[in-house]
Amino acid sequence: MATDRLLNETFAALADPTRRAILARLATGECTVNELAAPFDISLPAISRHLKVLEQASLIVKTRDGQRRRCRLDPLALDRAADWLQFHRRFWNESLDRLAVHLRHTRKSKEIPHGPYRKARRGKK
Amino acid sequence: MTTERSFSVMARRWIPASAQLLFDAWTQPAELMQWWGPTGVKCTDARIDLRVGGTYLIDNLMPDGRLVRIVGDFEVVEPPRRLSYSWRVEPGEETPERVTVRFEPCDGGTEVVVIHERIASTSTRDRHEQGWQGCLEGLSRYVIAN
């Protein structure tokens, strides 16, 4: 399915810190390729390669303004990626909530007689 | 690995029960059907062939009446500590994703850690535990804390 492939490309494109930095810059407004490249310590061709990946993933749109090449963010693909994350985040969190409740209500959960009872400890990576 | 760099969602919960109990709740259809899915989703059928290479299916009746079937096969089955399986949604996306669940005994209970990865390639058989680790870089804001 085409949308599925696009989502994969979006995630792959987002998996690179330079490309995320480019997107963050574009989130503040449209700019030229040279302006985008300025903060990075890498060559213009390298930036262009990153931009191409972002463009193929439909994360940005390139336009031409005379001699200048400009880029702007295309929020649709980001929205789709965010939707995927949001859906699964909710899916698993609510499932785990229900699992905890389910086990609390089964006799077997008393098998740990002296375990400290805490409601969902917050985990850190 | 380059094609497998993809975003992941992680969820974790400390639950006052043993790893074995949680593992069973996760892998026995009759139990799974009682808790599976977010609020509003009803699990109407579950079939699980719990062995490496074995398949599973989970039917989810969505709040809007749609029936969504999740299918896949097991890649890692290590009771009561670890499970890893592919995840495909029918009807829908054709690329398999992957779910890894770990049950880690701690503080008199068990920490359940779920990692749901979106695998861009079809090589779901590779069992590199590290696979998802690299994906978490830059993803901390998506890591589930609650």
C-alpha cells in the first residue's frame, strides 16, 4: 500500500539527527537551501542529499524562486507519523492499564503476598 | 540495518504480579481476551500458537464497528521473560511491524516493557536485541512514561 510505504519513508527520514534539525529549522518558516545549510558543518551537496530524502518522504516541498531554491515543511507526512505513534502509544498504555486491572481481579495475583503495592510505577529509560 | 531504522513506541508498567502470571495473561487466548486493547476496543477472538514460527491472530472490534485483525508470527518465545512477534493489521498495511515484550521481575512485581517497532524491511526474522536500541535516540519524547 502506497501510504504504508510513505510512512516507512517518513520514519526512515526522521531517523537522522541532521534531517530532524533541518525540519526543526523549517518549522519556524520557509527558507533557502543556503540558509538551511549555514548552521551545519557539512557540505552543500550533503545538505542537498538530506533534503532529497526529506522531499521523497513528503516531509518538505522544494520550490524555485528565480535562482533561489527554497524549502518549506509539508506537515501532512509528519501528521501521519504522529498519528501512528499516538495510536500505538494509546493502544499499549491502555492495554497495560487493563492488564493490571485484570490481574488485580484474579485470585492468582495474590501469589505475591508481601510485594509492595504501587499503582503503575513510572519508568525511565 | 539501514532500512530498519524506524521509530518505535515504548510502553512500560510495573504490575504487582509474577512474570509467569503476566506471561500467561499475554499468551493464553482466554486471558488475553479479557484485557486486550485500549478502552472501547473489544477483543472478539484470539488464537495463539505459542512457539517460534507459530502464528497468532487477535480480532479487535473497534468502537466504530470495524473489525480489525492483528496477525503475525512468533520470533522469540522465552517464557516467562520475553516475547517477540511480527505484527500486521488486516485489512491494511502490508509491511510487518514488530512487537517485543519483556517481563522483568523487580520490587516484588514485574515491569512489563512493550516495544512496538515499525520495521521498514521484511527481514523480521533477524533477532538482534539491539535493533530497537538505536531507534530510541531522539525518540525520548515518545517514550511512554505513564
